[in-house]
Amino acid sequence: MTAPARPPRISPLSLPALDAIDGRLLIDRDERDREHYRDSDLTGYDLTGTSFTECDFSSVTLDDAQLRGARFSESRNTDSFAPSLLAARTHWREVLIENPRWGSAELFEADLASVHVRGGKIDYLNLRASKITDLLIEDCTITDLDLGGCRGTRIELRNCRLETLDVTRAALADVDIRSTSLRTVTGLEGLRGVTIDEYQLSLFAPLFAGHLGVVVD
């Protein structure tokens, strides 16, 4: 019998006293530590390669901010807003993201370790070709989740609502989606290493049959 999926290892986040900082002072390729950004509008800012350690983002607008290669460590992001989140090749370690309101979130080729996403709504979460270790997404509505080509271990989608899950050419282990509702899956071969429940199995049965060339009459 196959062993049950191991749950993600999420490190509890405890931030120290932080300095309140005007987000408009941020620049690219900078190093920021122990700072709190509240109600900052960073629309269109270039934050390429900027590193944030033990920082707190509250109600920050990140629409079209260029975050490529940025690093977030032991940090929290609450109520962020971004119709377009440009965060390719970013690094996230021990990060809590609460109630994000993101449209297209481009996190392809990112590196995530011990990340907790709680609540919120994301139209398109692109984690294609990312490396993921210990990711918990709970109580979140995601229209399209793209895990195509990603390498992921210990991932759980808990009480989420999805329309489409793409796991084309993904290499997954210890992934649990049993408590999540979703309509369709793309790239069925990528489901190896994913735990589903009996209802999901019945839902995907026509997809499995089509994938295997089985005729159901």
C-alpha cells in the first residue's frame, strides 16, 4: 500500500519589532531587513533582485512591480493587491501570504520553501518550472493553477477552490489535494505522487479513460 502524503513542513513565523518604512524608498537590488511597509503603492516599481528579510507587507499594491529575482525570507504579506504580479525567479523562504488579491501571478521558475498561502483569490498562479518544497495553500480560490514542469514535494491544497490544475511534465511527491474542489486537470501523467479522494477519482475518470484510450460504452 502506498504511504499517505507527508504534510508540508511550515515553520511558524514570528517577526521581531519592525521599523515603519515608506515603500516609495525601495529600489532594485537592495537589501532590506526588519521593516514594515503599510499601504504602499508600488505600482510599476523596479524591485529586481531586492532582498527582504523579516519584513511585513500590509495592504501593499504590487501591480506591475518588477520583482524578478527578488528574495523574501521570514516575512509576511497581508492583503496585497496586484492585477499583474511579475515575480519570476523569485525566492520565498518561510513566508506567510494572507488574503492576496492577485490577477495574473507570474512566479515561474521560482523557488519556494516553507510557504503558507492563506485565504484570498488568485486568477492565475503560474508556478511553471518552479522548485517547491513545503507549500501549504488553504482556503484560497484559484481559477488556474499551473504547476507544469515544476519539481514539488510536500504540497497541500487545503479547502481550496480551483477551476483548472495543470501538472504537465511535473515531478511531484507527497502532494495532497483531497480537500480541494476542482473541475479539470491538464497533463494527467503529472498526477503521479498526488493524493486524491474517491470523489475526485470519479470526477477524473473520463479524463483518465481518454488519456489511456479506453472506450466506455
